Amino acid sequence: MSRASDPSRDFGLPEGYFEQNAFLADDFIEEISRVDIEFARKNALFEPKPFVRTFERALDKLLAAQGDLDKSIAQLERSAGACAEDHRKKMTRLKQTFATVGSSFEKLETQISEVSSNTIRIGEQLDTVAKEKDRAEAIKELVEFYAQLNEGDTRHLDELLEGGSEGMIKVAHTLRRLNTIIMDNEYSAPADAKAKRQIEIYSENFEKTVLGTFEAAYRDGDVHNMSVSARTLDAFNGGVSVVKAYINQHPFFLSSMISQSQDSIAEASYQSMEGVSDINHLPPPPDRWLVQLYADTRSVMFKDWAIVSKVFPRPIEIMQQLLKRVFEQTIQSYLETLFARAEGQSKLAFLRVLASSHLETRKLVEDLQRFDAETITPAVMVLESARRSGNSSQGLLDMPGDTQTASAQFSRSRSRKNLNKSSKSGSHAAIDDDDDDLDDEAAARDRLGEARSGVSSAVAIAALIGRSEGDNAGVGLLHGFLNRCCDDLFESYIAGGNYMGAEQAHLKEAFRQALVPFVRVHTERQGPSRGKALLGMISSVTGSVGNVSSNAGSGPSAVLGGMAGANSSSSPSSAAGGAPVEPDRSINTSIARMLLQVHAEAIARAVELESDAAAPDAVAALTCQLISTLGDEYVFPALEDALESLQDLRQEPDMAMLGVIRMANVVVRLLQIHFQRAIVPFIGNGNYIYRDIVAEKNQLMSRVELSLNLITNKLIGVCTQWIGGILGKQRKGDFRPAEDDFTAFEMGTQPCRQCTDFLRRVEQACRQNLGAENQERVLADVGNALHRVLMEHLRKFVVSVGGGLVLAKDVSRYREVITSFGIPALNDKFAVLQDISNIFLVQPTALKSLLDEGPLSRLDRATLQAFVQMREDSRSSSLVKQFM
């Protein structure tokens, strides 16, 4: 808005007042009436007329401004409508123009497509003509060679041989195609017999010459001539003979064959694995000879790849054949010998050697797979890419079906048959390692001639397989092949449940061997009638131990003596330096640790030897066997012995039974730790296997807990009966001593001393063998039982004045022992018992205040009356009346 048209000036307001964003009517009224307001403030009386005139003038101006604004809005609307109409017309014309241009471009594109199609068609026709021309020239050349050989003329082929490596390869291709012709025309005319004979003779001489050149270069280490000869023979017949020569003359197979002297070295290597049959000895390292053999294999494969990749046109196939010979001949023969030695010694030796050999073999395979992924596969991919680009012009000459028009249909059907064979046999179809088949040169030529058309496709398929396995750059072309080689070595020992059967049998025998000392003593304690079956088990275990030990070079006494020594050395005291525990009468942690150690080793073997899918089931089966043995053959028989030892009430209760409870708890905790550390990592969480094993373990722990509660309750009951038996020996005169019997006044009665000594032994055993909660529970039960027995016991004897002192001394000793228990509830009870003993000490006149005012006032009157009646002077009428 211009300065001339700004309505703010008409009202005397600042310029642009009506253009501000925050316009308020109150502010506007205040601004236009500011002068009138100041004038009104100066006068005492309010005069409205100035305000009225001001507001009237403002209203007139606002109405005039509103009229001008309406006119401006109407004019702007008319202008905007005209502009919008003009814009619409322009857009309509522009759309028509774009439609015309699009139609023109579509027509042009159609014309270009027609021209392109004609051009492509012309190019294809020219390419077909070129191929037909090359094919015709190739057929013409073959016909000329065929005619020359039919006449006995080999000069043209001889001239090609003198042309160096290229000439030799061309001669190889020519002879291969000529051999294909005579094979496809087996029933040809007699006139062609001479040509067939000449081709066969020349081909045989050519192969022998080139093969001799390769062998000489192989011996001299001439890689260039080896490569020329290998590629020539590959073009001639697929390279069967040259591959056979390379592998059979390889120094590795000659040096690794186990001769008579090397067999003695291998025997010494096996004997160096100390403790392989000893269950108490850790598994020894793998066989040294096997480790050295694998190290040599790694070195040979790493070095040979540098030669194979330079010499052979298809190095991946050569490496497959070389690895196949290494695994099937060298490694497998030695493993069979090694396993036979171990199996002849013991089951444990066989399983340990099997697991260590499998681990070393897997390491070898992983190293070879890593070398394959990092070196072999990238190089093969590069070679294959180069071969594909180079074979585009050469592939037409390699088609056997085009060598002769008359045999074209037969050759196509034969090619389809060969393709089916190649797809069934996989990447191994190009080279057969059977020595008998390799000796038959004619059969080998036929087989390799058929497989030649599928070689490139086989390599391409292998590459696709390698890429399809997760598109992982760490997986090479030989990954699956090496896994199969490793699996084939151990399949007969693992598959079909062979390994698990041997492992479970060994585990059963090892558990029984570890339990021999416990079972023998347990059987002796059970007696002949109850221990007949256990005696049979001891005999069988002793025999098996004797056999194993004799094979290992030691007698059965050494094994059993070592086990007993281990038990005795670890059992004299608890972990906290507690009471001695008799090793042969209770649970021993050394045996439990032995069982868990044997089981952990078995799990490690199962995880190593079984597949990833089968390992959890194997671990679960071995764990069930452990739980069953640990419970039914060790813990529960020991607890049964402990419970039976408490049946004889003629002897003081053996507090070593608390040691049995402690050791049972330790064994359960060891099992739980073993479960978490050695079992759960291999079976996982949340699956059905985990749930079944947890249920099995929890059932064992529940059974142990119930048994321990039963033993504890039985022990408390026996202790109560023993205390009652001791107090039953209390004489009637113990609390009516003579006045000069100072011993009774100072030391109390003999039953009291015996009870307190027994209670101290109970407390010591609880402190040494039980936890805080179990200590409080057992000591509280014993203390309550003692209080209950004493309350009944003290009401049976008449107490004199001097006897009251003896009784107070006895109760004080009881209270001292109970105070050492550290249980407040018991302290309160025995404090009341101490007050009851005061009934026999106070004068008759003070008896009523003792009973009514002290802690005894909380007891019922009948109980107090029973104790008062035991006072020697209770029969006096005055005392009875006072109490009543």
C-alpha cells in the first residue's frame, strides 16, 4: 500500500498501522481517543462530547475506507477472473501440443524398432553363415586328413607337430575328432579299415610320445613342458593318462606308504599316547604320526596347487582326484590301523583315539577348505571365465556330431546320452580313479570323450553350488567334497548307532569301575542275602578292570588301589575343615567327581563325533545314563545305608550321618553345576530335549531331598530317644544327695553330663555339615525335644533342699548348651525351665510369689502343681494350702 492511500494518516496514526499482524480494536480506540483522554484527566468532571465527536469522525472515515476497499476487491476479482480464463486457454493449447509431440515420438519409436529387428535378423543370418562356413572348413579339413591317413600319408600331421605347442594341440584336436569319426562309423565300409588302423596307430604313438615328454618334464621339474603336454593330452582324450601319471608318480604317496619299518614307527607313536586306557588319566594328545601325516598333507596340497594350476587346464578336477587318493588310500589305511590297535586295547582307548583323530581330521579339512575358498576357487573362477571367452570361436570345432554328415543324428543321440551320464556322476565324471579302468585305454578314451562335453558345465554347476550356499565368500568349490571325504573316513565307526552304542557301553563300564570301592563296602554292609546281586556286579567289574589293566600293562590291584587311595585322600574332612567322614560308609565327592569327569569326556566325544542335528540327542542319552547311575547306584544306596545305621538304638547315634547329608548336597550341587556348564551348551534351551533332561534331573534332586529329609527326621528322633535313654538312667537319689556329697553340688548328675556332652557333639556335627537354615532346624528340633523330655523327666523325682541345688546345676548345664545353639526361642524355653528349678530352691513362704509374679505365672496351674508336689516338703499341709 502506497503512502498516499494509507488510511492510517487520516486517523492520525503511525504509517502502516492497519498493516500490522497483531491488530486489536481496543488499541485502535485508545489511539484515536488519546487526546480526549488526556484532556479528560485534566478536568474534574467527565465530558463525553469530545469522545462522541471523535468516534463519529472515526466511524465516518472507516465507512468511507470500507467502501474504497470493497471497490478495490471487486476490481481485483474481475482482473483475477480474466487472468484465470487466459491461463486455462493457454494450458489447453499446451496439452494439445504435447499430445501431438507424443504421437510423433511413438511413430518414430515404432519405425526404429522395425529397423532394429531387421538389423538383428541380418546379423543373425550373417553369424549363421559364418558358423556354417567355419563348420564346412573344419569338415573339409577332417576329410582331407582322413583321406591322407587312408592312403598312409602322415606328412601333414608331422608338419603340424613341428609347429610347437600350438601345432601339437591342433594335432590333438584333429586326432580326437578323427577317433570320434571312426567310433561313430563302427560299421563302415572295408575300404575305410586302413584309415581306421592308421588313425589308431598314430593316435597311440602320439599319446605315448606326449606322455613320455610329460613324465620327463615331471622328473626334471619343467613346469612349462608339463603344461604343454598336459594340455595336449587333455585336448586329445581328456587327460586320463596324464592325470594317472601325475598322481601315481607323486612322491607323497610313495613316502607315506607304511612299510615294515614305518609300521614299527607307527606302533611306537601309538604307544607314546600315555594313559589312553586309564580312566583316571586325561585324554592324551592325538597320535603323533597322524598329526605329522596331516601336516605333510597340508604342505603337499598347498605346494601342489601352484603346479596343478599352471599345468592342467582343469585344475579343480586334478585337486579332487589328488585329495581323493590322499583320503581314500593314505589317511584311511593309517586310520584303520590306528583304530584296530586302539580297539584291541580297550573301549576307552578306541573312543579316545576315534575322537582325537576326528578332531585332527576336521582341522585338516577346515584348513584345506580355507585354502580352497581363499586361493583355489578364485583362481578357478578366473580360469573358467577366460575359457568361456576363448571357447566361443573354438567350440564349433569341438562338436563331434558335426564331423560327418552321415553320422550327425547318431552323434546327437550319443551326446544326449553322455549328458545324462555326466549329470548323474557329477563333477567326478571327467576322471575315474579306478586303476583297472585306467589300464584299459580304449575304455578310458570312450568315457572321457563322452564326458568332455559336460566338463565346463560341471565346473559351472560347482560354482553355482558354491555361490548358492548362502552366497558366502568363505565357501569354495571343494567345500562339500572335503566334507564328504571326512565323513567317509569315519562313517563305518559312527553311523548306524555304532559310536553311541560303544560310548554307552564304555560309560556303563566306567561308572561301574568308579563305583567298585563303594559297591564292595555297600555289599558287605548289606549282608549275603541282600548283596548277592551287587556281589555279581563287583565280580564282573573286577574282571573287566583286570582285562583293561592287563592290556594297559598294570594289574587290577593297581586300578582299585588307585581308586581307593583317591577316595581316602579326599574324604577325611569337609570343605570347611570339618569332621572326618568315613570314606567307605558314605558318599564321597571324589567318586562323584570321577563320574562327572567321565561323563564330561563322553559328552565332548559325542559333540565332536555326532552331527549337529544328532548331538543334542546323544548328549541327552548320555546324561540320562549319568543321572540314573548317580542316583540309583550311588547316592540312594549310600542314603539307604545311612538310614539303616540309625536303626540300632543300642548305640549312640552316629552323627557322621550329617556328613552324609552334607556330601549328598555337595553331589547334587556338583550335578547342577555340571548340568549348566557341560550339558546345557550342547542341548540348548526351550526345546523338548532340554525339558526332558531338566525333568529327569529335577526328579533326582527331589528324590534326594525327600531322602535327606527322611534321614534328618530319623536322626532327630534317634537323638531324642538316646537322650531319653540317658535320662532313664537317672537314679531316684540323684536329687536327694547327702549333705557331704560335694561332687553332685559342683558337677551335677552323671546323666546330665552325658546328655550335655552328646548335645555338644550334635551341635559340632551340625555346624560342620549343615547350612545355616538346616542347622537351625535340626538344633531347634533337638532342643525342643530335650525341653519336652526334661519337662516330663523332672516331674518323676522327689527333690530335697540340697537336691534343688543339684537340679539347678543340671538345668544350668542344659541351658548353657542350648544357649550355644543360638536360637532365641529355645533360650526363652530353657530360661523358664531354669525358673522351674527355682521351685525347689525357694523357701515355702516365697513360693507363691515365685509362681504368681515371675515368668512362671504364664504356665498352667496343673503343670506348676506337678512340680511343687515333687518338693520333699510338699506334703506339709501348710505348703499345700498356700499353693492352693
